Amino acid sequence: MTEPEPLFERQRQPLLIVISGPSGVGKDTVIQRMKERGVSMHFVVTATTRAPRPGEVNGTDYIFVSNDQFAEMIEKNELIEYAIVYNDYKGIPKQQVRDAMASGKDVVMRIDVQGAATVRSIARDALLIFITTDSEEELVARLQARKTETPEGLKLRIATARKELKRIVEFDYCVINPEFHLETAVDSILAIIEAEHNRVKPRVVTL
Amino acid sequence: MTEPEPLFERQRQPLLIVISGPSGVGKDTVIQRMKERGVSMHFVVTATTRAPRPGEVNGTDYIFVSNDQFAEMIEKNELIEYAIVYNDYKGIPKQQVRDAMASGKDVVMRIDVQGAATVRSIARDALLIFITTDSEEELVARLQARKTETPEGLKLRIATARKELKRIVEFDYCVINPEFHLETAVDSILAIIEAEHNRVKPRVVTL
């Protein structure tokens, strides 16, 4: 017999995973549960100009920076994406994502729908997952239950959610996060990630 | 508030799933294990002109037909795909697949690499999964272990496997079935199926 040749040399490409969707669909809860399940992925730590709240740890919960530092990050193009959230800046440090991916880890980031589109424009092969509730009534109920909104604020959130929903087509996958069935949503996300690693034509992201 | 609108009406499209790959990679074992796990899918029962072996049940193991009946199925275009295997005809009845999909079930079929390409040509949105071992040596070892081959037969199988391997690019996913880790392969296949049901642009198969 001749020298054995490798049948199929599979290179495991790390994925850049964006978890997005309207307010109230449970993006943070889903990501929290992924962490608790102990998956070997890098969860992005966002840089923010907001002051730390009691108990928040720099580098774990957020990377806390000054306005000047944040401005410099913008100018030096060190952020993949950034947004103003209630007068505070929040952004995703590019180098952190690069380092995690270089180590072979999948990277998970939570971004709003607008930001997800920005990531796609930078990294065409990013994996974009849209989280949603199973009905609009459910979403409205969840937003109302927060009780952190003024009636005007709530109206605005609902209107925004409706608009964002029309952008599902820009995403690769849509996962329903049904109330009281969080594990189902997390299972679906992990299945998507597993499946994507078995694609014949892998996603290749360079930042 | 205005009348609530459906946030995202998801239609669950049944998938046409093709499990393929060279001889010796364990396609039958993988499918057997899927059945044992009790997944709610339709596993295609192949029509064959071969005589039933002791214990084989018509309609469960195979649909046993005469040469004349098989010829009629070919003429009437009632088969999705057919092939001659050791002088016997084997084919996949189209109506069986249509009925299962109409009932909303995913359909799983085991086909050789050549046949998988035929399915793709008929149903562009079929989900094509290529199963392989983690190395060529491993595949050769498995083929040798069968001991059902003459040395010439074995050589032919290996040569065929090499050629078939080059056709991975025609498939959507490639799953490694490592020896003694069958469950891993089955997990990956089920993850692919779960993920595919969450695609924003679902596969739509009409036969």
C-alpha cells in the first residue's frame, strides 16, 4: 500500500458569535446560562464609560474606562462596535476578540440589532443569532414586567422592537426564547455552534 | 395599544436529510443509533429486488419487490434515486418521502456519495451530511476488519473511498465518526438538524 494520506484535514475555525435581538427577549439571561453551563468560549467583556456599580469587578463585568480613554479607543479604531447607552459609551475591544480567537476559542458577544449589522459589515462570516420571544404579546409583557420604564419609554421600546424584528433577515439563525423554557433556547444556540463547526465550508473571520 | 401582531411566525419546514460517506465510515450504525434514541423522524425504508434474509420484515427492513415491480417504479419515475448493489436493485420510493414530509416529519435517508449528488440535483435544499472516519488509516482498518472482501475487493473499496472523499465539497456538513465515539457523531448530526430548524432562511424541499 502507498503512504497513507490524511482523509480529511479539518481545521477548527473559531467562530465569532453575535447574540442579538430586541430588548426584553432575554439576551443577558441566555448568555449567563451559557456561562453557567461551563462552555469553553470567550465571553466578551465590554468596555464602558459608565461608573462601576457596587460589586462590579473591572475586567470581569466590564472594562471601566474614562471618557478620554474611550475617545482614544474610537480614534485608534480599537473597537469592533460601540454605542451610546443612556449617555454612557459601551464598546467591544477588538484586541480582546482577536486574542481569544487566536487561542482557538469561539467568541460570544451580546450586541443590539444595529450593532450586529455593523459586525456583519466588518466580518462577513460572523455568526449572527437573533433571539426573540414566541409572540409580540409576550415581548410586551416582559418589557412591562421590568417596571423600569416610563409609559413613553415603554412605547419607544416596543416601537423599536417592532422595527428590529424586521431585520431578522440579516441574521443567520433565529432562536425563540420561550418564557420558562430558557434551557431550550440555550440548547438551540449550542446546537447551532456545534453544527457550524461541522460545516464543510467553515466561516473564516479575520479582524 | 394597537392590535398585537405576530412577532415572528415561524413555519417548521421538514428537512430531507441525506447521510452519506464512503463504505466503512459507519453510516448504518449512526442511523441505527439515531433510531434507538427515539428521535421523531422518518427513516426511509428502501425498496430492493434482493430476496429477504431470515428475520427481515417486509416494510420495516426493506420493501421487497420483484424485478418487474422495480422496473415499473423506475419507468414511472417513482424513485428519488436508485442503484445496483451486488446485482440487486435498491431505490428510495418518492411517495414514501413525500408522505412523511407532508406529515411534518424530517426524513432521513442513507445513500452512497453518488446517490447524494442525485438527491441534490432533484432537491437543491436537501441537507447533505458526509460521514467520515478521522483518518484514512482508520477507514482502511475498518474495511479490513470486515473480512468480507477479497484483496482485490478491498483495494477497490479503498480506491473508491479516496475518490468519494474528494466530493465532500458537494456536502453541507461533514461529521467525523471516530472509533468508539459513536455518540459524538450522533450528537453532531442531531445538533445539525436542530440548528437547521433555526435557520432564518429555511431549506424548502418539494419533490
